[in-house]
Amino acid sequence: MFAQTSIMPSTTPAIALLLCDTPLPAVVAEHGDYTTIFNALLTVTVPIRNPEGPAPFRLDSFDVVNKMEYPSDDDLDQYDAIMMTGSGASAACLVLCWTASYMSLSCICLCQRRMDK
């Protein structure tokens, strides 16, 4: 038999969640907002953890549509992953302010990753 070991790193991974829309009211009523939904989905994917303990990651949400919130350029390095929710709006439609800002953030992240290599 193989011994089970935790695959979580010694530091808590940090995830930035870009909220690109709001779920339908029926979804919110049953499952909560996107922050709650993503937190639940990510939590159940961790193979070994203390169910009574805190989540084995940090999830920071940014409302990119209504509040135009984004991680600052200086804070991007603290995140191990950047995730985004789905959206009813087209990301190709640059008429919407948040999509242009999102595209800009994406370019910044890609450029920083390439320069780090």
C-alpha cells in the first residue's frame, strides 16, 4: 500500500478571482455568488485536507464589471493563479470598459511571466 501524503505546498497558494459577471438569481439563491461557488469547487478538489480546518488556499475576488477592481500591478506577484468567471458579455467587445481593462491585465501578466523565464 502507498502512504497518502498531502500534495499542498508549504505555503498557502493565493488565487485572484476576477468576477466578470453575476450568476442568475436562481443560481445565487441555490449556490451563492461566484466567490462562494469557486471557493466550494476549489475546496473539494483538494485531495487531502482537514475538513474542519481553513481552506488550503486564499481566494481574493475582484469585481471587474461593477467596481472595476483588479489586482494592482505590484500585487500580481503574490498570486499563484488568476482565474476568471464566465460572462454574458463578449470579451472581444472593447466597448465595455471592463473588457478593455481585463485585456490590459492579461497582457501585463503574460509579459511579466515571459520576462521571469
